[in-house]
Amino acid sequence: MNSFNIETLAIRAGYEQTHEQENSEAIFPTSSFRYQSAAQAAARFSGEEKGNVYSRFTNPTVRTFEQRLALMEGGESCVATASGMAAILATFMALLQQGDHVVSSQSIFGTTKVLFNKYLAKFGIEVTFVSQTDFSEWESAIQPNTKALFLETPSNPLTEIADMSAISALAKKSDSLFIVDNCFCTPILQRPLEQGADIVIHSATKFLDGQGRGIGGAVVGSEAVVEEHVRAFMRTAGPSMSPFNAWIFLKGLETLSIRMAAHCQSALVLAEWLSKHPAVEQVFYPGLTSHPQYELACKQQSSGGGLVSFRVKGGQAEAWFVIDQTQMLSITANLGDVKTSITHPATTTHCRVEPTDRIKAGITDNLVRISVGLESIEDIKADLAKGLDCLE
């Protein structure tokens, strides 16, 4: 199906109709599979014969999701996992070993930073954090034992854009893997593999689902890396995606292109409105010409995305006031939903990050993050105005 456009792949790819001739993908909620003989069972378990073995690592519904997302990202292989964090864990546990070194953007999800600092460190893996946008810091951080470079672009919550082509060249020069978290743009807005990444990671929980219904993750890349190493780890360690969640994500993929277009359109309108509000100190959105990496965003992304962050004039009290005055928006740290969500990153998504590291990453006490949903943009603005207008 490589000849089809991504909108068609999102609906048609990866599925083989069963004998029931259904038009919607079937769910296979089974833990195990039966074999025609003991010899076939032995062949399946040994890998001599391809086919279903056990749903921890082979399930038809999960496989459909994997094949569809791999094609959409332009990759050869995909491994679905139980969550986005499970995807990151599986990638690093499968591909690194004691004594290895990782260079990571400091502008990453707070829990990912905790994973690196608290847990990978236990296995003798060192991580150096650098500025997302200062390429000289990436260059200076490379060591002889560097094995991976990691980032998410745009970043959460400041929407910083990393130069993927430049960092890819650095990764190749240092014989390291370049790993990109693409859950905020999805393959609809950008395809990191085409810009030099070796591995793409997703939290399917976010925009891929689009309705806040399930938890899941995915790792996409070459068959040699993803299939041989990441799937082997997943098979043994077991951070597997459930068949039901895979089916939910398949339904989400079907509408991904039109949802992302709507998210982006409303997010740009909201960002422009916020930038003119007297109670707002600064707005962060890649679609604004005022964004520091606006030109790079235009080069790497087809649109600005669905995340908008802004600093209110004041501190935590003022940020919380704006959040608490909303009546329609969902006060939740999840994002990528059709329902607009609002949160205070310093005390939610990044609360476990050391205060000095939060400040270094630009996550101040007056920062508010919004994941723009699909409600009327006028209603979203009106709800935010309840608090913002009181701060003028």
C-alpha cells in the first residue's frame, strides 16, 4: 500500500478481512491461539513458522495497528506497547547496556526525565541533558560511549523545535541512534524518519486516539532495529498493548488527518488571540511568526500542531486562577483529545522534575498549557477570558 496517500493508509492499511467479510476491523480478545498439531506449535514457538503464538507479543488486532502506523510513519516495522512510557522504556532497555551514554533534550516530558535519572541510572546508563535548540550543546555533549540522541519536537510544553536534520547528522557522525518522540505532531504533520531519525516513538494515548479512551504507545523504525531488538524485549518483559486498545487506536487513526487539521486551525486562532491579550506575558506556538523557531517549524512540519502554552502576568496564583475560572475546559494533564484541556505544567506534568531543571527548561510558575480540542474556538476563547479578563 506504499502508493497510497497517508489519509488512505490511516483507514485501509494493515488489515486482512476475515472469512466473515466484515467491513470494520475485528477485535481478537484472546490470550492464546490453537494449533493444528504439536509440530505446528513447536514451529510457531521456535520462530520457524510465522503466525500467532501468544497475545503478549502476537495478536492480529495489535498487528494491524502496528502495520498501519509503520506505513504512516514511513517505517519498516512497529512495536505497540502498553503506554508511551513503555515505548520509551522498551526502546532504551532493548538497545542500550551498562556503560552507554545518552544525550537528551532537557525539554522532554517530566516522567521521561525521571525514567532517565532514577531508573536507567541504576543500570549504569548515563544521560546528559542539553538545550533543545542550541546545537553546540548537542555537539559538546557527545562522548565516545554515546549510543543514542533523544528528543521530542515540538517539546512539551514550550513547543520548542529541534533541527532534526542537523541532529541526525551528528548522530550518524557519532555512530549513535537518533530517537524522536513524535506524539505531538503525529505522522500527519511530520515524519521524523524522513528527516534522519532512526526511531520514532509515540504515545498513542494522545492524538492517535484523539478521544482520551485508551493508554498505549508505539516504536517505529527499521526492521533490523525495531523488530529484532525492541520486539524481543517486549516479548520477554511484557509491556504489551491490549487488543481492545489497539482497536480503539485503529479507529482513531481513521480520523487523524481531519482531526489534526482542525486542531491546528483552532490552535493558531487561539494563539493569535492570546498574544494580544493584556494579561498574557508570552505565547508559545510554532505557527506564530514570533516563535523563535518559526522558520524551522515551517520546514519540518506541515502545520503548527494542537498545543499552545502561555505565561500569564504574575506567578502560580495567577496561573491557577485562570485555570480555575474555566467552566468548559477540562482541567487535566492529558492532551490530544477532542475536548480542550488545560493544565499547570510546573505542578502536574513536570512536578517531579527538580525545580532548577524546570526553570532551565523554561517551565515557570506562570506557565499554562492548553491542548486545543475540537469545540467552537469562540467558546474556548470565552472560557479562558473568564479568568484572563480579571487579571487585566
